[in-house]
Amino acid sequence: MDGDFVRHVLAQSNLHALRLALLHATGDPALATMKLELVPIRSGAAFEMTIAEEDREELFVKAEKFLADTAPTYTPRRLDDDELRTIVEIALGRELTDAEFVVARTVPAVDEFPLFAQWPGDRPERADDFSVVIIGAGLCGIAMAVQLEQLGIAYVIYERRPDVGGTWAINTYPDARVDSASTMYEYSFVKNHPWTEQYARQPEVRAYLEMVARKFGVFEHIRFEHEVRAAELDERSGMWSLRVADSDGAINSVHTNFVVTATGLFSTPKNLDADGIEHFTGEIIHSTQWTDRHSAQGKSVAVIGNGSTGVQILARIAEDADRVYVFQRTPQWIAPREGYGEPVSAETRWVLDNIPHYWNWARMTSLKPADPRDMVRPDPEWRAAGGLFSKSNDRLRENLTHYIRAQVDNREDLVARLVPDYPPSARRPVVDNKWYRALTRDNVELVTDGIERFTEHGIVTVDGVERRIDLAVTAVGFQMMKWLWPIDFRGRGGRHIEDRWHLDGGPRAYLGLTIPEFPNLFTLYGPNSQPVTGGGIGFGGLPAWMEAWVGHAARVIVAVVQSGYRCAEVTDAAFWEYNHTIDTEGARLIWLDPAAKPEKNYYVNEYGRLGPITPLAGLELATRLMHIDGAYTYSAPGDTGTNTDKEAGTQ
């Protein structure tokens, strides 16, 4: 190998991850004692840990020697628990409690399937008697299928679309991409996928999901263009009876032991509600309806909405259109991300492919060890002294305000309408895709007056101004509180899921997954399931949390198979303890604070409680997901009573 080239690529790498990878591979104690320092990342907006200047030369020499002498014949070294714990603690810069280590050890994904359930012994023959229906072939559905493949339990996936990918198959609008780093928007059981961009675009994510489905034998279990219309519990048999429409519209009856819904949060687009739409002679499309046949070339275009989709789509449309009107109802805190829109460099790819374990420990070092609860928890003393929310939140507000000003060249006509009047972190983070810069183009106008009506040729705002347009792209989001809609789910006693969910503050589930009166039903990405605080000990990126949801559901299925029973149902006690904890903690944090304008926040449902997100810290949520003890009762058809999981003999 060329020495100058190797030194160059090593110097460009994540030095903290490089040190940890070499420590994993060699066990060299000198690597464990190297010092760390904080340095600003390129944008200057945040800091990262790296190896102190005084130890870098030694690190490079050790890496070069390993590559020259050991790497060509290296067999991956398996760490025992003590060694793994040592490296994890070095990665995070502190000692961990036993509970923290149980969770944190999953992040570097040194195990093949770090978050999935396993049989405690040999697979029991009784597993042959059980089957699972999965609804949806997106991220969650594919993960659930891979888990069932590992357990050897029969399953089928019903997918209403003709392809895999869920939201990544539906959303093909210009510049659709992930808003977290590609290396954290991936399954932990697919090691070192060769992403081409630091934040992958839609086609690459969809292709990744199809690759996973094929690699793990899931693809042949998918029934495309099959839509589940209804599911009803047969209490006599303990089975679920489903009505499934096939691609020809014929209705088929399907019977199964377990149903896992993986329909996602973003499956039901929200329609634009405006007078006069029926009179408009141009084209109106929701962002999910954008296809290759659509173009903004030479047109006058309205982009309605400034959430994640509206922010991603604007710059590309502005490049092609003659005129663009950006209709903004509420300003958003829109922030930059390091490496957003940039390729994975050749140097990074080389290190990932040539340094054993680098991928694992780069995942670990991306975890923010501090739990930034002060960012989302109001500080009464800070407010009493004149602050707006808390010290860290106000600092973020100041930084983002400076960013907005810089992006729009200090144009006061824009700044006055772009800076929100609520604290950052109160809503879903929006990543800047040159949105602010696009607003400074001569062919782009920001419109903040409300839409009064559509006319035959355009849009009239409440100030009476009509803007003529050819195309309206509505980036107005999704009906996120309709988790299972329009499927007709009925549980014990014929109880309809929507009837239950309209009681006591809207949809609720235990860990977002299970609901009393609906045994053997698991709702992946259900109510109060998604962690949003960021930082602290947790599982990392969203796909890893999805694997954790899947792992929890699978532990319950394993317990049913091993117990000799047929059904599992979350107890009322576990269900309400979790939900009361959610409500209590949620009331203390930013999303329900009056300053955060909860009435305009899609994290908050019509009853004034949190909907899709959980306010729990990552460690608490992760620990709950990894255990099922005491949360479920088990029964067989015809039982007069139920049994706790301890009585049922689960591990």
C-alpha cells in the first residue's frame, strides 16, 4: 500500500472510531489510554470527540502497522462481555451502570442480530403450529419478517402497493432523502452497507430495503397489491380472521395467530383543505403523488407547506420553475446538518472497507452520551431571570436565528417572517436543504398570508391578492393519528379499535405496541412509540428502535409458543402504568408547554396529549422494550382465567 495514501485516508477518518476499531482488533492497552479532546465540526455548529493531538502520531503508526502486518490475514476477534464493556465505556467517555451497558452494547452491532429475540434453547416443535400476518413492507415490516425468519415462524406480508419500501416507495419527489446520517438510518444486522451519500436519497433507501428483503428471504413472502380491509378476533379459537383484497379486488379470508401492523406514520396523506379547489384548472398534487412525469419546468408553481418535505423539495423546483410561491402558515426552526447533500468520500469508504470493526465503532461514536433533557425541559429559574425556556434551548434559538439571518443575507423582510415565536425542539426537526437560500432567488416569493381560496387560475390569499399558478404541490403532511385506518380492527367482544382509541385522550398502546382487548396484535410505530429527545443511552437511529419494537413483539410470541398457551394480552396494569408515565412526563416537557404552541403541533393530538412520540429518556424506553416480564397474561381458547408470564414459564 502507498504510505502517503494510507496516512491521508487515516487522517480524514473518525479518529475516535479508528482507535476503538484497532483496540477491538488488537487489544493493545496503549490504545485504551489515548486522550480525547473536543473539536468543532466543519460548520462550527457543534463539537465532536477526537484523539488529542499528542496521541495522533502513535495512533497512525499503530494503524499503519496493523494494515501492513495483520489486516491481510485478520480473523475478526470476538470480544467477551468485559472487553466489550471496556471499549463501550471508552467510546462514551464514562463508566456505565449494568442497565446502561445492556442497552449500549447493542449500538456497535458486534452481534449478528443485537436487538432481536432468540429461542432460549432449541426451537420447539410447537412453533410449527403458529403463523403471523404482517401488514406493510416498509422498514418495520421487513424488520419483523427478518426476525421471524431467524425464529423459523411462518409468516406472510400483505403490501397494498406493488413494491417494497413503504414511505420510501411512495415519496419520489425531487430531493427526497433521509434527514439522519445514512450510517444510522440502517438496520444493525446489515453490516457496513456501501451508502453513496452521507444522507441517502430516496432511490438508494428504497433499493436498500429491497436488497435486505431479498438477502434475508423475505421477498418471496410478500403479497404485493394485497390490502387488508378488516381483522377480527375469534375468541373461540384465539385466531385473527382477516379480510384481504387481492390485486383483482377479490376478498379472501385469512386466519392467523398473530397480526403485526407495520403501516407506518406516513401512510395516509393529508389533503389540502381550501375553498375553490374544484374550480382550479391547473394541477394540484400531494407530494406523495409526484412521479417522473411531473415537472416544474417553465411553470408557475405553488409549494404549500414548509415541513420536512416542503423544505426538501423547494430548491430543486425553484431551479426549474419560472416562478415559485412558497406558502408558509407557521415558521419552522430549520437547521443545517453536517454532510447533508454530500457524497460519502472515497477516503471514508476506504477506511470502512479496510479497517476491521471501524463501521461498528463509528456507529458507537455517533451516539451522544449526554441526555439533553434541559433542551426540552423548561427551567423556571431561567425564565424568572428573563430567559425564554432554558439556557441550552435559548442558546440553540440564538444560533439558529443567526443561521437564518446569514442564509437570507440579513433581509429583514424575510427574517421577520422566518424566525419562529416558539422554542426550538418543540416540533419535528427540519433539515435545511438550501431552503432559506432558495427564498432569496429572484423567482421565489415567500407568502405568509393565509390561503382564502383557489380560483380558476390561481390562489387568493386573505389580503385579496391573487397569484396565478399552473401547479400546486401540497406538502401538508399526513394524518398521523390514524395508525390503522382504514382497516376495520375488532378485538374482544367485537370492540372496534377506533372506539377504544377515542376514549381517555386518544390512541394509546403499551410501548406503542400492544392494547388490552386486542391479544396477539402488535402495532409497530404505534402511539407514543418514537423517542425524540435524542442523546443519552439508547439504540441510536430510528431503524434500530424499529428493531427493538420488533424484538419486543417477538419475545411475546416466543413466550406464547413456549408456554403452551395460544394468546398473549397486555395487562391493564402495565398498559396504564406506561401511559400515565407518558402523560406525567409529557406534561413536564416542551411539547405541551404553552410557549411551544401545542395547538399547532402535530406531535399533539386533538385531546391535547402527545400522539406519536414518547417523552421518555432513551435508556428507560430501551430497557422497557427489552423486557416483557409481568406485562402480559397468557391464555388458551376457552380459559376462564389468565396466567402471568412467570406462571407461563417465560425467560
